[in-house]
Amino acid sequence: MVEKKSNKILLTLITLFSAVLFLLPFYIVLINSFKTQKGFLLDVLGLPGQYFTLNNYPEAFKKLDFISSFTNSLYITVIAVSLLLILGSMAAWMLVRTKTKLSMFIFMMFSTAMLIPFQSVMLPLVRIMGKLNLLNPVGIIFMYLGFGAPLTIMLYHGFVKSVPVEIEEAAIIDGCGKFMTFWRVVFPLLKPISVTVSILQAMWIWNDFLLPQLTINRPEWQTIPLKMFYFFGQFAKRWDLGLAGLVLAMLPIVLFYIAMQKYIIKGVMQGSIK
Amino acid sequence: MKKGSRLWFWVFIGPMLFAFLVVQVIPTLMGIFYSFTSWNGITGGMDLVGLNNYKSVLADKDFYKAFWFTARFAITAIMSINLVGFLLALLVTSGIKGSHVLRGAFFIPNLIGGLILGFIWQFIFTKAFDALGARLGIEWLEGWLATSTTGFWGLVILMTWQMAGYMMIIYISGLQNIPDSVMEAAAIDGASKWQVLKNITLPLVAPAFTVGIFLTLSNSFKLYDQNLSLTGGGPGGSTEMVAMNIYNTAFKFNKLGLAQAKAVIFLIVLAVVALTQMYISKKKEVEM
């Protein structure tokens, strides 16, 4: 018994030590973001002390156009995820409930597409979207629908199969049309998987960099990762501003995570089993 | 199918299918076509040039270098990410206190975009490592990312730090699926910790390994953001990975046809590797 207890203490210590190690990079970035340039040139590892300053933040905030880039990121993420939920669940439900060769073929097509790397479609895609005059936020949202479709449909497809068809049949007998049956009866039952889909897709879209880099050409449309990239290009030697900018960029995600941790971990778990 | 239900079929599936066709299927097909042309993105025309682009790819030393670097990186990263992820999963499910908070901590890097993580580690490697090395007199901590080797290990460390938490979550769900009765039976039979791990835990978690290896494999091969913000491909292009090589061929050198030929090769290699891995893992699962 004594041996078991000391074992547990040892395990706890190892885990705690690893957690500290994992969070250390964030800590170093955070303390240095409060130093003047001279302060961090003199000492990277220590606390700010006499070189403490708050000035990095307002300047980084301005240089990053934070309100504008945050709004752009939020707008694109929210609309794209909502559309993926609505259109993806509708499509997946119909694909499960229709047992024809065509329906099976379409599902196969969606699942094989998981293997296509972005690099092999990006050049023609940018050309097409340019011709359609869609190199703008609306076009980006449309592209996220296309890229998000396979995973969304596969996750919903797996879940719908476990929903008993009798419930829907009862609704249809009661005189509900297909549309009403789906929205009133089926969609509410899909809630757990909808949470998973929205978390996985929101994490991806919020953080995505290459697609916006290829398709957004106006500063006022830039998202946070894009702004961050140009910001670092411009102020390569100004780590004092850069670090404050990094903290600002991470803040919304970390706050969201603290509020939603339970759902996020569960969502990732669900998403990986399928 | 009745006429009415056929209409509903397309109403429900149409929008998603349309976006998918325009964004992925048509560009894939067009991409294959473009790989046989002299497309350069500046002059409007493109002529068919047969296999010329593919011949140029085969003669492109930088592309070979990028491919070799990517393959070495992927193999190293897959091992280290999954090993660390699995160890973390074992630790947080070993019945210690506060494991939920700790799980949360390990998962945080995963939420943040690769571009931002790359900049964070650029600071850690170049500034914090230097300072630590100077203070403790450890020479190998200094000058990180200035050589190809430290760039390589920098990328491996960054990716392990980022993805291990994700793999941990996958392995936790695998570990939780092991029935308690099996573990109890092993304990009664007097099996040692190591025997339990080797003969019970690992075989029963094998399906989770299939998922974990698949995810890390495709992420490592397609890596771009972290590559760009951590090393930028440097020094001297020695840490340039395939995705970045394709990007640079297209936009730095305006050889879009050539870039597209590389992209088609990339697609084929990736599909073959991923399908082979799935096949082998699935076969192993059954045997175990």
C-alpha cells in the first residue's frame, strides 16, 4: 500500500512537470511581451522587473488592426461553420436515407476527397475563383464549404445511421413534409455531433492561413493569421511588438477554450473515433 | 425513386455537392490538365507541352531535397508525436488527482494556429535557447534554426508540442474502451505492469493507433504554416518542405505548370502512403 501511494505521488509529479514544460513557451512569450526592447535584449529568461512596460500592447493592437482582423476572422468562421452545419447535416441525412447507387457514389466521392492535399487544388482553384470574381470574404466562405464538406458529411453520416428511422416515419404519417421532418424531428437529435462538427471546423477555419493568403488581396479583409504574417514580415526585428501581437492573437482562442473546454475535448474525442 | 423524392434528394444534397465539386473536384481535374501545359500565370496563354513538366520535376534537385527532408521529418514526427501522446494518455488516466486540468493544459497548443505557434517557437529557439545556453554554458543550445539540423529538430519539437495533446485525447478514448474486467483478471493472475501494457493495453488500443498515425502522417506531409513561420525554409532552402517548394515554384518563379506537376506527384504519393498505412494497420489490428 505504501509503495502504491509513493508511486502515485511520483506519477503526479511527472505529469505536473510535463504540464509545466508544455506551458513554458507561453509563459516566456507572455513575460517578454511586457518588457521594453532593451529589457528583453538584456535578459530573456527573467521577469520584466525595472523594464516593465505596457506600451507594446496598444501599439501591436494598432499595427495588427486588431478590431478589423478579429471581426473578419469571426465573420468568416461563424458564417462558414453555420452553413456547414445546416447544409452538411441535410446532405448527410439524405445520403443515409436514400439507398441508391447514386447516393452511395456521392458519399464515396466525399470520403475519398479526404486524401486530396490542398496544394494539388490551390492553383486551379484560385484561377477559377478569380474568374468568378470571388476572391473576397464571400468566396472564402464558399471555399470553406467545399473543403469542409468531406469531414462534415462523414461525421454526420456516421451519426445519422444510429438514429432510428421510425421517428421520422411517424412524423411523415402525421403529415410533415421532408423539410419539416428534418428540421423539427431529425436535426435536434443530431445535436451531439453538431457540437463536434462546429468545434473541429471552427478550429480549422479560425487558424487557417494558406487559403486566405492565396485569395485575399485587400488589407481590410485580412484575418488574424494573415495580418500576423505580414506584421512579422514588416517588423522582423521588433520582438517586443511581435510578442504582444502573438499574445493578442492567442487571447480569443484561449478565452473560448476556458469557457468551452468540456465540449472541445469531447468533440475532438468524438471526431477521432469516426 | 418517385419524382417528388428525387427533387428533395437534390434540394438536400445539391448545395454541399455543388461547393464540393467547384472547390475540390473540378480543380483536381483541371490541375492534372494544367500539369501538361506551360502555364506561367503572367501571359494568358498556355500551350500543351506533353511530359516536359514531369521531366523537369525529375531533374529538379531542390524538389528531391524537399521530398527527402519531408519524408525524414514525417517519420521522426510521427514517432515522437504518437509516443509522447500515448505516454501523456497513460499518465493522465493513471488515476492521479487533477487530471482533467492537466489534460486541458496538454491540449492548449493544438487550438492555436500553426503560423502563430511557429513564431512563438522561433522566439524560444533563437532567443530563449540562446540565453539559457549562455547562462548555463551549454553550447548546443545556442544558434538554433541557423543550421539545417537544428531547423529539422526545431520543426519536430514544435510539431510534437502542438499535436501530442490531440493524440493524447485519441489515446485516452482508446484506453477508456478497455473493459475493467480484463484488467482485473490480469491483476488476479499476477501480471506485472509491463506485461499488462504489452499484452493487454497495446493490442486493445491498436485501433486508436491507426487513427493517430494516419492523422499525424497526413499532417506532417502537408506541413506548410509551421515551416513558413519557424524556419521559412532556411537556412539556404535546406529546411524547405514539399508544400513550400510547390508554393515557391508557383509564386516565386511563376512556373505554375511545373508547380502543378509537382502537386500531382505529391497527391499520388500521399494517397499511396496513406492507403498503405491504413491497410497495414488494419491488418495488424486483426492479427493482434
